Amino acid sequence: MPSTEPVSKTSLFAGHILGALLVLFLLFDSITKIIRERHVIEAFIKTGYPVALAPVIGEILLVCIIVYIIPRTSILGAILLTGYLGGATETNLRAGRSTFEVLLPVIFGVLVWAALYLRDRRLRSIIPVQR
């Protein structure tokens, strides 16, 4: 049964602030890949990915972000970002990165969903939390 309970102003505000910070970080990540920033090139070489894929991966991330920030498609965007971040987790794990670097995309994935949960009544009706 869908929730008719309104989202509190505090929850809505927190969700928007968290979402905005996440989107800004992910946009930065996307743009640095698209323009092949020096650190991105170094990271691609260390992980064994062809540098030519950096702009493609950046563009994929950009599309995921756009889908996430559109209210009607935000749940689909969160699903797409979860897949993207899962790939980042696997890449860091395979490359033998530190535990922090492996877990960072997982943390971002959780925050993507937390921000959406705080502001979206539709998601709250799908995933109810007992109080």
C-alpha cells in the first residue's frame, strides 16, 4: 500500500542537500574523465583500463547523473548509479587498491539511495522503515 504520509521538511531538506553534494562530486568525477585530466589518466593506467575509455565512462556517468536528478526518473537514476558504482568497486578491488578506495564507491552508493529515500515518498512506499 503506497504511503500517503508526507515527507517532513527536515527530511526533504537533508535529502536535497545530501543529493546535491553527491551530484556535485559525481559531476566533477564525470568531467575529469571526459576531459582526460592527468590524475584520471594515471588512475586508468594503474587499473589497466585503456585511457581511451575515460571519456566514454565519464559520459556514461553523466547520463546516470542526469537521470538521477530528474524527479520522475530519480529511482531509475539511483539504480543506474548503483551499477556504475558497483563497477568502480570491482575495478578498485581487482586493482588491489586500499580498503578505503574499494569501499568508497559502496559508501557513495548507499548515500545515493539515502538521499533519495529522504526526499522521495515513492521510494518510502516501496521500502518502509519500521519506527
